[in-house]
Amino acid sequence: MLYNEEMDHITRAYLTEAISGKISCTEIISDPVSLSLITKEISDFDFPVLKSRQDWITDFGENHCLTNHPIEYHFHCYIPLEHKGRILGTFELHNHNRELSAEGLSFCCNIADFIAGLLAVMEERNGYASRFVRLARPEMINGTKTSLHAEEKIKQLENEIGKLNTQLAEYLVFKPEVTNEILDHPEIVGSSPEMQEVYKLLNRISTSETTVLILGETGTGKELIAKAIHDGSGRSQKTMIKVNCAAIPPNLIESELFGHEKGSFTGATEKRIGKFEQAHKGTIFLDEIGELTLDLQVKLLRVLQEKEIERVGGKTTVATDVRIISATNRNLFEEVEAGRFRRDLYYRLNVLPVSLPPLRNRKSDIAVLATFFLEKFAKKSNRNFDGFSKKAISTMMAYSWPGNVRELEHLIERQVVMAQGPMIKDLEIPKSTEHSLSTVARVKTISENERDHIFAVLELCNGRISGKHGAAKLLGVPATTLNSKIKKLGLAKKHVFN
């Protein structure tokens, strides 16, 4: 949808839709049309906005329906076509079934930027009026002699087309897999670039039979990732046996892993099947693998090499078909250099490493995770919560989270128990961090803190400004006021979606 220079008329609008498996593009507005109340609201958006049918009905008494198009959609997305601070039009997406995902919105913002750049080139070639004559490929437009600057711009845009095609190919392949991961494992939460890399890696290695080593600080979710790998593998119908190597005394862990025969040691009154035999045809997850003693590392290496185990006190070997996924919060390479971990075992385990980012390195996921845990524990306690206060969100974003996701989970659980109202107003951050928080507060200006807070809330709401689940409601201000504030603070869609 394109606007005139005065921003009071729609000059052109095009509808692209899939009909019988084919893409069809139709011009639905060819002559200037005055802006209605709804389209005037849309033209004022200078930030990507998600709205539902109910949002429009609540705000304007009717849903937004496309001109000369009879179908009514339930979910809408509006991305401004902005070039050098001027709104040229709006890139709209409409859907019947669900609103656009965060990944889809990020990709569509890139498309909108490309369209805006293309419109600017057309304008530069043929004058401002060309924007209202037709929307076509620049090389198809007859007009004045092309300027050198315009030709350079076209080359840049051609490069952008190549990048967008690459992104589109990756998005179309990857999007269903990400959706399935989230649906199958609802506790794996986050859409930050760091977690997207983890998801891509999971989808590639799950179907493999090779050993996997998951690396990450305490509380980053290593066991959840191990479960996701197992569930995505050909062994998903079998059991994944979990063993915490740090929780079992050294004198008992061999029996725990490999089993023992009756009478093999004091107290062995009957034969016991070990974890490896229990995991036959399935997966064994060895958490805190770095805690194993050197003598037990030798026996584990034999299992990896020979695919067989020997029970404590036994005289025969037992064949096992087990995929090994291990995890550690230690730097195993440093442990190898220090002589505390066998080099040959390290290389056997580290075939497919998966590194999980600490929470402080994926701050865009903090608000989403906090909301997930709030809903989880509110449901368990049969309580309803409206969300977090501005102060609570700012505190979460400023904290370094040394205990990572697990620390955040426990903190939110405690707040749900202790909260006296429907709003989480304050967070009891450990005192050891008070100095770091006060340092941040001293360095940042009021405007910077306000900008960071709005940025965090926009991420929490996936860019949605208005409506029931929009940032405006969470912040307690009208959507128009928030739009003005966003513009004043210099926030743009790239800050949230790039």
C-alpha cells in the first residue's frame, strides 16, 4: 500500500496471495483513495505492528478489511516502508490461522527494507510521481536517463535480492523445524540469534548416531537439549537414561553404569542391571561427565570403542547398542591439559559439540523466559498474574544471571509464591549484585534507561504495540503515545528484529 506525499491518500495497493498453489498479484487500488480511520491509523505506524481482528474491533468497532477484497482476515501485520525518515507506504501481511512468528517478522522486515529501497530508486530515476504510476522492476520503467547514483543503488539492491533469496531458502527449510522443536519441547524457550544457532545445530545432529557433547554453564538447560536430541532421533521410541556423574559416590558409580553380579562386593545380594543395559537401543545421558575418575574414564572409553560392557564381578561381556550424549560445565580441554581427563576419551566424546550460551549473552530471551515461568508457576498455584512492572523488567535486564535460566526460574517461582497482587512489582536480586546494578544506573541517563526498558518490552511482545498483548498495555500507556515515544527515542524495527 503506497501513500501520496501528503499522507492523506492511498495511491496504489497490490495484493499477493496463493491461489490453487500459485502466487497471484492483483492491483486492488489503482486510483487515489482517501484514508479511512483505520488506514490513517496504519499510515501512522512507524514501527512494525501486529494486530488481531479483535484488536481492530475493540479499537475501531470493525476489523480491517482490504479494499475491493471480500475475505476477512483474523491476524494482521503492518511494516512501514521507510526510507530516510519518510514513510512511503506500508507492507501488510494478513493470515487466517495465526499471527506472524518472531522469525517470520524479522524476515519480512528485511523484505520491507528492500521494497522501500526499490521505491526510492524508482523515485530517483523518474521523479516522485513514478511511485504512483506503477510498481515494477526498475529496468522495466521508461523514463529519464539513469543517474550514476541510481545505477549504483540498483547494484546494491541486486545484492540485497541475493541475500534475501538466501534467507528465504533458509527460512522456508528451517521454520517448520524450529516450530516443531518448540511444540515438542515447550520448555526450550528463546528466539535470540544465539538460540537460533542451537536450534539449527539440533536439527542437523538429532538424526545422527554419533556421540554428542553438550557444553554450558550450570543452569543453561543441558538436560533439556539432550532430551530434544534424543526425541528427534531414530531412538526416540526407546528410553533416554539419565545419569548425574557428580551425584554418585566414586565407589558406586561403576556399578550404577555397568551393573554388577550377585556377590561381587559386600551388599551385592542380587544381580543388578546397569544404566547402559537399561538404555539398550536408546540413549544414555551422562551429565557432569567431567567428574568421572580416571579409572572409570578408561572403562567408558572401552564402551565407546567396543560397544560392550562388563558388569562388576562378571566374567563375560554384554553387547550394548547405546547412543551417548554427555554434558559438562567444565572446560574439558583444560582438564585434558591438566591431566584430569583422558585425551582419547575427550576426542571420542567431542565429535558433535553443542555449546549453550549463558543467559547474560542472550538477554533478548530474558523477558520471554520470565513470562513463560510466570505462566507456569501461576498455573500450578491456581493464580492469575498480569505480568511484570517496569521496575521488575529493568532489574531482570540489568542482572548478569550467574545461575542462568535455572536461577531465573527459581526467582520467578519465589515471586509467584510471595506476590500479594496480580503484578510482579519487585525482584529480590541477590545482594552481591547490588553494586553492579547501581553502577549501571549511575552510567545510564534517564533517556537511555527509558529506551532500554521500551526495547525490552517490545521484545517481550514480539514487536506488537497495541492490542490485548501489546507493549502499550504492558506499559500502561496509549498505543499512540508509545508510537510517539518510540520515534522520539530513535528506536526502529532493526533494533528489535535484526
